[in-house]
Amino acid sequence: MCTAATYRTKDFYFGRTLDNDFSYGEEIVVMPRNFPLSFRYMGTQKKHYAMIGMAHVEAECPLYYDAVNEKGLGMAGLNFVGNASYRKAMPDRENVATYEFIPWILGQCRDVEEARALLEKINLTDDDFHEKLPAARLHWMIADRDHCITVESTKEGLQIYDNPVGVLTNNPPFDQQIFALNHYMQLSPEEPQNHFSAQLPLYCYSRGMGALGLPGDLSSQSRFVRAAFVRMNSRSGQSEGESVSQFFHILGSVDQQRGCCKAGDGRYEITIYTSCCNADKGIYYYTTYENHQITAVDMHRENLEAHIPARYPMLQEQRIYLQNSDC
């Protein structure tokens, strides 16, 4: 289970949480412009936009969970089990396997408008990467600083939704997620008024009562409502530090703590990492479950004309400093 979000101050930010009960050994991977992208059906792109994101690297191929390209377009894939449906390759379409979808879009598109045009021709296929890595059941959020869409491949075909809240979780399908916000239109950061009865002297006994009814459980629908409310009411300064800090606080509202969501065999789902990419500057920030210190990788400090990706394993260890220590 995961949550993705966008945020805009002076710059545009794109990121997500990855919630799972195990890790594939994710790394931050900078894919330079000249790393050959070999697609199962669509040949090889020898040159493309550079990108940075979190990926599991398999056979020297980055399988991106989320990424942003050098033009400021971001994309993330989130679990959509039970609703995602893919097809066999079709002769009249651009056939792209799900594990290729993020580099296929980010390698060619400058913005959401160009991504929409590419999506008109695409067919997401059901090909596995290999027998131990079957096609993941996903849906995707694609965003630039001005627009955001959700893409779902279901039994009915490819669905493309405008995403006005800049948030995506897992199930149900996105049109149902967005409809559910109608049930929460009374939520507000302001103090509530007594509409219950003029005959009763009801009053606010605590700050934050305007958000009474905001769901707090870990289900994907509840996380969507909570993240949408927090994101759309967020206020921060324009500086990089203030913006990045606020983004992590937005996604912190849907953190999963070990012990609260059992996955079986004594394992628990946790927020393995949280990412925040400044899409305008190409700086990928992240924290991990054990390390809440924000770490950054700047794609523009790499040679973007190279032929080999730059890889950075996540820093997992938390250092605790004693402030008044003589050390």
C-alpha cells in the first residue's frame, strides 16, 4: 500500500511513500540520456531524457517505482491489485510492458500534455519481467507543475483521469476515490460552527475540531482522504528547506508504523521509504523507516551524457546525536 502526492510552492515537488512488508533493495538511480532503453516490443531508445528516481535494479535494468525526468515530469506506480488488467500485445498499438511504462513516458515526454498524446496510442501488456518478477498490478500518477493525471488499465480498457487533488493511493479505482471526498466536504482547518441545535450551548473545546471525521485508519481509501485534506490545506514558505519539510509532513500523515498492519508470517507492512523530488531542480530527497534524516541526490551533479546509470543505495541507519555531548 502506498501514497503519492504533488506539492507546489516556488518549485514543483513530486513524491510518494512505499509501504510494504519487505524490500527489494531499492536504490536511487540516475538514468543518463545515453543509457540504452531496450523495450520488449518498441525497440531501443539510444537517447532520451535523463531521469532520477527510486528503482529495483535487475540485470542492470532499473525498474522504477517513481521517478522525475530532467524536464520536470514525474511518475509513480502504486499497487492496484484486483482492478488492474493488462492485455496481450496488439498489432495496432504501441505495446509497453508495465515495468517499462515509467521510462517509456519519462524518456520521451516533457509534460503531462505530451504524456496524454503518448497514452492515446499505448497498450500496457501483461508480460512478466521474468518468472520471479511477474507483471505488477499497478496504476500510475503522472504530473508536472501545472497538471496531474491518473492512469489505470482495467478490464474496460485504459482510463485516464484528471487528478485535481494531486494525490493517489491504491484501491478503489480513482473515480471512486475522488467521489468519496463528497462525504468529507464538511472538513475544514477552521473552527466548526454549531449547526447541531441553536438550543444547545455547544462549543469548541479543542483546536482542530474542524477536521472531526477525518479518517485515521490505514486503508487506502482513508489514506487518500487524509492525504488529500492535508495536501490541499498545506501552507509553507517558499524556500527549499520549508517546502521539502512540508512535503515530508504531508506524506507523514499517512505513515505506516510497524505492528499496525499485519501482512502474515510475523511480518508487518511499514513505510519503507518516503520520497520528495524537486522536479524543477532534479533533486531527489528521501527518508527511510529507520532513518528520518533527509538525504538528497542531485541528478545534475552526475554526467547526464553518460552511458551507465549512477546508483545510490538508500542510507538506512539512523544516527542519534546527544546535543550537549562533548564528543
